[in-house]
Amino acid sequence: MSVLMVPKLDQEPWPSLGAQVCDFIEDYLTFGPGDLRGEPARLDDEKRALIMRMYEVFPPGHPQVGRRRFKRCALSLRKGSAKTEFSAWLAAVELHSEGPVRCDGFDAYGQPVGIGVTDPYIPLVAYTEEQSEELAYGALRVILAYSPLAGDFDIGIERIMRAGGDGKALALATAPNARDGARTTFQIFDETHRFTLPKLKRAHRTMLANIPKRKLADAWSLEITTAPAPGERSVAEDTMDYARQVFDGKISDARLFFFHRQASDKHDLESEEGIRAAVMEASGPVAEWSDIDGIVEQWKDPTADRAYLERVWLNRLVRASERAFDALRWKELAVGDAMNYAPADGELIVIGFDGARYDDATGLIGTQVATGYQWVIGVWEHPLGIEEWEVPEDEVNEAVAAAFDRWRVWRMYADPPYWDSTIAKWAGMYGDKVVVNWWTNRLKPMAYAIRSYLNAMVAGEVSHDGNPIFAAHIGAACRKTLNMRDEEGVPLWVMSKERPGSPHKIDLAMAGCLSWECRNDALASGVIKESGPSVYEGRGILVL
């Protein structure tokens, strides 16, 4: 089993309310929508273990005795693991007046005693308004309606209240309003791999910030997801990145609990036996009631999107088939200490320029000719919350002038649409051999340039500064297949946004590609033999 868990398993067990929560679920709750609708709830061993961890409390003698150990919990499990139903069970226990979810001291055996929350407020957040009532909230409605506790609640279409009116759970697709923002006692973010839009990411940040506001309620958050597609900039991807940094000791966060289960890399996905073994491993205890044969059969369809199947059924972080580049590979190519680092003054470089002028993004990417190291010279993105915006041309001009003043620029490949007159001015200032109009709408040359850039990533020939905006643009770039093939009959493709009007920008990816193509041309011209290679000691940058 391949698992990422934060924190790592402790040697000594912590006091936990988990056993009491598990008993409450199995004594009073039911299964939600599906084949077992209304049947008594039953927990498998893994979900029971997760509840035990998530409900750990600080022990006697600790300054925070009795309070929750974890304030932010996140679970990543494969599709069909009943994650939504599981989260709804927890919401039901947190909502009930007698749910044993907060510590009220310790008994004679040193075990915590659970009590209910006073005036709970539980938002259950989905990625769209249409889904907000269908995911965790929809499951919660069915679970409570069929349970023996139904009489304890007023169950509505958009909210569920305690019969006494002193607590409620509600479906949300955005952050709570100002009146409710400070009241949260428990909150669920459902299917966070779909939380990619800026408004959803802002809602997530805002709602996490609300957690400390009700200190006495000991509030906390739960995020549930299937493995995110790398590069989509989802909340799930951000949370996993954060958890990895905590796991590796780069960040300290003792209030985070994170659990991710996936199939390990040992399985042969070209054989039915290997696929079956991988699905079983990713499934864990849910394999007992899953249609494993049906899942395995999906791999036999020659038209199947195998990358999608691997992500959702094996819970692996796999680049979506429509993505142009592998965002995980891009992360591997970042030079460890290179953030905000650029080559020394006077080094031989090339520059790529691409961008829109209004309501989008524009960027300049430099590439050191000798090493293949790329960095962000400048980037201008449409700020969130501003309806009409224009790239500040003066700032772009200043960045270009500073680059030509600081380094020896062999060429700058610039895509001219919307910037024709500006690029013409640069050509007049720096010479025709320095600034070149490189039209990205020349589909076949562009397709070959992108292929070269992708191959350089695969081979490890390119490195970069780790700039998060650059990485986001690389991850957002999608493939657009062309009605043309190369000399060997392989279909050609270019990069594009995932859809017109998408808030996810790709301009730095295009600028990086142009910069890399310019470097290729520089090497072909023999310029390195003329200038000699450059050495960056201690930077871990490949030197040709």
C-alpha cells in the first residue's frame, strides 16, 4: 500500500473521541443514497481508523488538555470509496446535540468524555450550486431522514436545523456571508479536486480563516477528494503540496492531519492481473463491496482515457490526457535554491515574450543559453476582483530594457498579436537580430517547438526557478490536436487554454516555449563555441 500520512504514525496512541463517534454512527445513522439507502451504517476498518485519528485530543497535563489535536483534516481516496457519505456521517454527529464530538474531561480510566457542540454551524461546500445539494449535504439529508434521529431535526431542502433551532447545517457553493462567517464549528469541502476556480479557492481560504473564531467550539475543517490532476491548481493539489512539505519537514503544522492512499508503482498496468492488483491496493477495505471486475473492464476499452482511469481508480496523481505538460515533472525540474535567482550580469541569454493586452496575462521568460535554466523576467496577470484591466505597457518596456541592459541577449522571440507596435519599437531600439516576430499561430512550427520543449522536460535538459506563477501556467496549458501529422504520421498538437475565457492563464508557458526554441536556435548557430559555457557552482544547474 502506498500511503502519504501527516503526521507520521505516532508510537504512543493519543486520547481520542473516535470510538464514541464510531459507536454513534453505527448505533443511530444509516447509509445514504445508493443500494444500501436507509440500512444501518457500518464503518470499515480504514474509516474507523481515520475517525480515531481525526478525533484525537490533547492528553491530561498538556496546556491544551482536551482540545482537538487537528484543526484541518484532508482525505484523498479513490473514486467510489463512499467519501461523501463518510463526511456526511461526521456532519450528522457534529450536528446532533448529543454527538460525542468535543471533550468534556476524562473518566477514571483516562479516556476523554464526549459531549455535543453548543449551537453548531456546519457549512457543506461543493464546487457548484447545482452540486451543493447533491454531494455531502444531499447525503446528510437522506441519512438523517432515514435514521431514528429524524425527529431531532427540521430537515429542509437547503438547510437542516436542530428541532430547537440552536444549530444548523447548510449547503454552500461559496463562502458564508459576513453574518455567518464567524460561526463555523465544523465544515466540509467536498470533491476539492474540482475546486479550481478562483472564487472557490478564495472561499476555501476565507473559510479556513474562520476556524479559530469560535475558540470554545473547537472548530475544524474536513476536505475530501480523489487524487487531483497535477497542474489544475485545485484546492486538493494545493493541500497535497502543503502536506508533502509538512511531511518533509519544510513546514511545521502540528494541526494538520492528511491521508492519501494510492496504488504503488509496482503494478503492470498493461496486464489485467496488474490492473486488478493495483485497483485492489488503491481500494483498501472498500474492495470488499466494490465491483472490481467492472472497474478492471474499463481498461479494456481501446477508447478509454487511461490517464483518467489511473487517477480516479488508482488514486494516482496523473497528468490529464488533455494537458500539454506534466506538472509533476515540472516541479522536479525546479532548482532547489533558485527562487528569485537569475544568471549573473553579462551572461548570454535568450528571451521569450507572449501575452494579451487586456484582461489576461503577459510574460517574459529568460533562458540561459549555456545551461537551459529558465526564469521569470516579468509577469503581469489580470488581478482578481478587477473587471477591466490592461497590462501596464510602461512596466513591460522597463523589464525589457532592464534585461537587455543586464544580460547579453542573443535573440528575443516575441508573439506579436496585440503588441505589434511595441515590439516594433523594441526592434528599433535593439536591432532586427535581437527581436524577432515569432507568430505562435503558425501551427506546424509551433507544434514542433512545443514538442521540443516537452522533450526537454522529459530529458531533464531544462531547469527553472520554481516560480509558482510559471508553474501554474505550465500546468494549465492544454493540448489542441491539429488536422496534420509529422513525417512519421504522428498527430501534431499545439497548446491552448482549457476553454475560452478560462481564468487559468498559459502565457508564461508559451513564453517559456518561445524562449526554449530561441535557445535551440542559438545553440545551432554555434554561439556557445564563441562565448564559452557558463558555470554556476552550487546551483545544481546543468552546464553544457
